[in-house]
Amino acid sequence: MPELFQKAKGRAMPVNAEHIASFKQWRQNLDKDDRWCIMINADPDALASAVALKRLMLHKVHSVDIMRINEVTRPDNLAMIRYLRIPAKPWQPEKAGQYTRFGMVDSQPRHNQAFAGISYDLIIDHHPLTDLTDCTTPTAFCDIRPGIGATSTMMTRLLQALRMRPGPLLATALLYGIRTDTAAFERSGGEEDLRAYQWLSQHADNNLLRRIARSEYLRAWLPLFSRAFRSLTDCRGGGAHATLGEIKSADLLVAIADFFTRVHGLKWIAVSGIVDKTVIVIFRGDGGRDIGRLADACFYDVGTAGGHRNLGRAEFPLSAVPEGVKAADFVQQRLQTRKLRPKAAIQPGPPAPEPAHPVAKS
């Protein structure tokens, strides 16, 4: 198997000639009778990478479909799909038999149970390497490089190597994929990502990019913003807590938490809500304190909690709230009485959610 597990510690690794040659050889061996399915957990980076892979396979195979295992609900992601005409369809396992080959970008088979039971012929991802045993075919092309800030960067490099100039829609998608996964280079990203970003900027449609980046909120969310404003309560350490009660999606919590980061003098914010009998708390901070440790300190003993310096998340079952106590009051009490644990005692928590508007605006 021509696997290319190029690991990096804290920096992006340049793509070498061996990698390019391996992919070119793999691409040359594609069969025009094959019907491909590209599996993704749809976010901007995954959507853009899937479209790029489809472009790389053009005229080499019979057909390429992009299938997503998740429901797309965030306004910016919906805008990206709409404006850039991305043909991502919901995955239907019962139709797996109509495909002869499967690929995956911006994820790995063990990241989600929905990916299980399939043998993949291609995996390209920038997340830490997981166990791929029994997940790939003998001739699969696998490129896993956690030192890169976005899978869109890896796909851009392949387009460059094959002298394929992306059209405005594809270039805009890849550019937005890099911006979201690196948080406009505030959270991650290295030289490889920056070079890809600069090259894509020459081909992208900036008007479309602005329209996507500004699609932050759904109109139906506005009354819930009002609820968050009314419930806002101060917490020690210059923070605050807002609660929404029962909601349909945690995306709303993310959007409101990101909104509060623009409030001058607010050092950190926690926004809580209940989704399908699970209490979810989204944390945001100004960088003055480690928000991931704050989330852990408040909720490590009732569920999963963690994150990064500026982003954090906690989840625990509603049943963990004592009888007779409101979930909002329980969260508020935890926020006020927290006590940080030693870093050595902290176990990795759930991935911190991406900002709803990762692109800095003037």
C-alpha cells in the first residue's frame, strides 16, 4: 500500500517529490469504469477537499459522488454549499452497492461509526493518524499529515503538482477551507498552508468569499439571541454565562458564544443549552486564560470537557443535574465554584467547536 504517513511535530512538512510521484502513479491507475463515492463529515475543509478530489479524478473514472454523513446546519456552511454549488448529498448506507470505490478526505474511518464497514481506496487527512487496520484496500493511497493546518492545503498542492488551475468556485472553496480550519491562521497553520492560501487568492472569487463568511446567523435564531441577552449573568474572573434552555442544535450555542467575544471587557463567555437531553456548554475566551482548562475544571466529573486556550466545550447528560435543580442553575454554580486541576490529570476532551465566523472582520 503506497501509504504516506508524514507526521510533523508542531510544523507543516513540505510535500516531497516522492509523495507527488506516488499520487500521480495512483491516479494513472484509476479505472474509467469505476463509480467513486467520496465520504465526508461535512465542514468547509471537508467540502472543499472533496470537490478538489472530484476535480482530480475528472475524466479518469466513470463518476464521482460526494456523500456526507452529517446534517449541515451552520449558516456559513449552508451558504458555502449554495454559492459554490457543491454537490454533497446525505449518505445512504443501503446504496453502498452502487459504488465500486470509496475515498475519504479530512477524516479517517475510525472517526465516526458511520464510516465503518467500508474498505477505502483513498484517505487524505490532516488530523492525527488513527488505526487504519482493515479499513483500506491493498492498493489504497493514504496521506495522513497532522503537521498541515487543513486538508484543503494538501489538495491545493496536488492541483499545483498536476498543473491544474482551479476555477473560481473551487479556489474559493479551498481558500475558505484553509481559513476555517486555521481560524485565519490564528489557531494553526504553517508555511505550507500560507503558500496554498496565497496561490488560491489569485484564483478565488472574493465577492463570494465575503458572502459566505458573512452568513453567520439564521433569521430563526434571532429570538434566541434575545433570550441569551436576557439571561446573561456575570461570573468571577471577568466572565459571563448565558443560557438558552432547550434548543435543536449546538450550532446556535457556538454562534452566540462567538458573538459575545466581540463585547469589550468580557474576558470569557460560557453559553449553555440542552440538545436531546444532553447539556452542552460552549466556552470562548480572549486568550488571557486557558479556556480548555476552565471547561475541564467545571465539568470533568459529570461528562466530557476540554478544548484549547481560546475555545472550549463541555457535554454531560441532563440526568447528571441534581433533581429539583435547573440545568442553567447547575451550570452557573459550577462556573462560580470551579477549581482547576493539574494539567497532568486532564484527559483529552471532545474537540473544541470551530468558530461560527472564523474569518476576522474589520
